[in-house]
Amino acid sequence: MFDRLDSLMSFHQQALGLRAERQQVLATNIANADTPGYLARDIDFSATLAKATAGNAAAGPLALNTTQAGHQAASGAGLSLGADLLYRVPTQPSLDGNTVDMDVERVNFADNSLHYEASLELLTGKIQGLRLAMQSENS
């Protein structure tokens, strides 16, 4: 029972973390829209999420080796999920070498935001359902 609950929460945690990481990448692209020579980047969300959930499910969210007794254990907070940054193929190259297409970036930014919000709402609903199921009928 708890293994299924942990795997469900872990999946949603990784998906939300990856969505947040992608949002930062897209925001960086938008911020550098006028920077000469800047190459737009993006994350292949589905491939990275599949890799994160398949490869790290048994090891937990973060597995590090300590080589000396004085090393401190690491926590997973704030660390990258290992997303591979890919370069975006420009639809129309610019003269200054910048590959940011603001229309594409805005669409991807809005799409990623909507998926993040939907995932968050889904997770919130699951948690509320579990809390309701755990409450006694007399409360």
C-alpha cells in the first residue's frame, strides 16, 4: 500500500520538478531573445521523465557516493533532475545567429505552465482524497 503511494507521489514530484526546470530554460530563452549568437535550448520532457522514473525508481531521488568519512549526506532539494538540454532547431535563422523564435517560446512557455498547473491540481486532488479517506466518519 505505502509502496504504491510512494511511487505515485514520487512520479508527480519528478514531473513537477522537471516542469519547473523546463520553465526556467524557456524563461532563459525569452530573456535572451535579443542576445546575438544565443542558441535556444529546451528539454525533451517525456524522454527525460521516462529516464528519471525508470532509472532512479529503485535508487530513490538522489544517489551519491561518499568517498571519505567526513563527507556529509546530500539532500535532493534544489538539485537538477538530470534533464538533457537540447538545442532548438530554428525555423528561420536570424542574421545575428540568435535562434530564439519568440512565438515558439511563448507557446511552449504557456503550454508548460498549463501542464504544471494541471499536474499540481491533480496531485492536490489526490492528496485531498487520501486525507478524506483517512478521516474518521465521526469527525
